[in-house]
Amino acid sequence: GYLYVTRGLLALANDSSEVAAVLAHEIGHITANHAIERQNKARNALLVSRVVTDVLDDSSGKLALAASQRTLASFSRQQELEADAIGVRTIGKAGYDPYAAARFLNAMARYSSYRANLGVAVDKRPDFLATHPATPERVDFATRAARQFGAPGVGDVDRDRYLQGIDGIVYGDDPSQGYVRDRTFIHPSLGVSFTVPEGFVIDNTSDAVLATGADGTALRFDAVGLPKNSDLGAYLNSGWVNGLTEGSIRTFSVNGMPAASASAKAKGWVFQIAVVQVATGATYRFIFANEQVTPTFTQAAQMTVSSFRKLDPVELAKLKPLRVRVLVASAGDTEDTFVRKMKGVERPRDLFRALNDLPAGSAIPAGTRVKVVNDD
């Protein structure tokens, strides 16, 4: 089969041996038949759960299912550690630095922490239900596995050539799916833009633009197929909105474009919905949801929708994707030197440290290659 490497992984890695470690880890899953073992284990767990639920009362059935989940989680952690061990042996035998796996695991942990500090949702399940071992456990395991090849410093790292190779790679969103700049979403092909309020974090996916606020408000932005000059109020009232609040539909304009909005309440959630149609007939939909009407819920919806606008040709011509740029430190350069060169990203200092796997306060010797992100 195929192994795929993402641009995000390439941007996070700092040398060829780290990419080799990731590939070798995935190859380890394949050679150890982990997918087949996992499938069989899941099938057996489901059968056990059904039998217990049918024979005993519901509470016992739920306990049996919970026990099955713990077994599966443990099984998956064992698989990850086994794949780590196979991966370290593979890159070590191939002549790469066997300690690269531990380095990249640390880099992933640092980047995860950066994302968490932005407010991006993280998995809060208890550790015993996690499908991967905790990163410190994996780092320690990978380090011990690497020691069979010798002390740190053995094997090929290939840092400079690797960094030269990724210089200029697009960072973040696929340009064809739009850009996120701080709290603003911009789609060059569609020529539209909107901004979410302070405290919201945007996640651009292939199907829709998602955003989450600190108060638990969630936003989905997407396109709907409506004829040009459609009655937008009638569209909101056409039955696709569950729990539509009677009398809440209103029509208005957003930066010269026709729009309509409504509120709804269903299945323990409250919603604010708005649709806007541009001159070409393309229609865009904003759906805000929260478990309750918070003080900022309605305001956030109104601010975001009112910020929606068409981009003019001059603005479109200036748009460029973010790219990874590899710079060489000169004498006297510090972390601040390179953080000032970071553009279009949130918490640039934290991202700089994550991308370069640098602890706070690290010195950057002259001649060192480092990665920054900007649209220069």
C-alpha cells in the first residue's frame, strides 16, 4: 500500500532522519499486521458486549462495554509501542540517527501544546482510554530502543540538506481551500472573507470552515446551492432548520448583499443561522450553535455575519499563501530576530519554538538554519 506524508509533518520535522522515523513507524504497523489484529479484537469486543447486554441488565452491559474499551485502548497502546520499536530498528539499520524518533515525538508534543494554547479542542478522555501512549512514555521507550545502536550522535541526520529541501513549502491551509489569517478567513477563488470575534479559533477543513469560541459557541460556514435572487427568508423557512423559532426570520443586507437570519432551538442546543447571497448567486451559510444563550452568543453571530464581504481585485492580487522559510542565523541573532519575521500566524513565538524544537531561551548559534513562517 501507500504511505502518505503531509506538508504539516514536513514542516514540523527538522531533518531527514525524523521523517524516516515516521515512515518506519508506519511501516512497522503494516509489517506487524496491526490493522488485522485491531479489527479482530474490535469484533470480539463487540460480540462480548452484545452477549452480556442481552443476558444481563443494562448497567452490567455498559460495564462490559467499558471493560472492552479499556482492553482495546491497551491493545492499541501496545501496538504503538511495538511500531515505535520496529521503526527505531529500521532507521538504525538503514544508517539514520536512531534517536530521531524520540526527537520527533518531542516535537509533536510541543506542537500539540501550541495548538492547545490556541484554544483548539483536545481529547480530554482519561489516559486509560487513550489510543496512544502518553508522549513521555513513548519518548522514553524510543530512547531506550535507540541505545542498542550506541550513544547519541550515531547515524545520519541530514539536517541542512533536508531544511534546504523544504524551504518554500506551503504552510497550513491548501490555498485552493482558502487562508486563515489570525481571526479572518479569506477564500481567494471565491473572493469572500469574514472575521470571527476575539477568542475564536478557526479550523479550515475541506468541507466547511469551523470555528470555536471560549464560551463554547461553535460556528460552521459553508456554501449552499440556491438559484440567483432566491428568497433567502423562504429558504430558512423551507423545513431544513429543526426547531425554528416562530417569527425569528428577518431579512437584511450585509455590505450590499441580500441576507436573512433566524434562530432555532433543538435537542438541547440553540442556533443562530444566517445566509448571504453574492451578486453571482453564490450563497453562503453561517450556523452558530451553543448549549445555551451566553451573553456573547448572539453578538458573536451578528459580528461575524456583518464582517462578511466580497474582496476587490486589488486585495485578491496581494494574497499569498503562508510558506516555510529557512533562514541562516548570523552572529548576534536571537529568538526575537526570527520571531519578528513570523507573519500571519497566532502566537508566533510559541510556533517558532515548536517548529524548530527549541526550548524557551535557547541560544541560536551563527550558521544555524531555522524555520519561520510568513507570506514574503
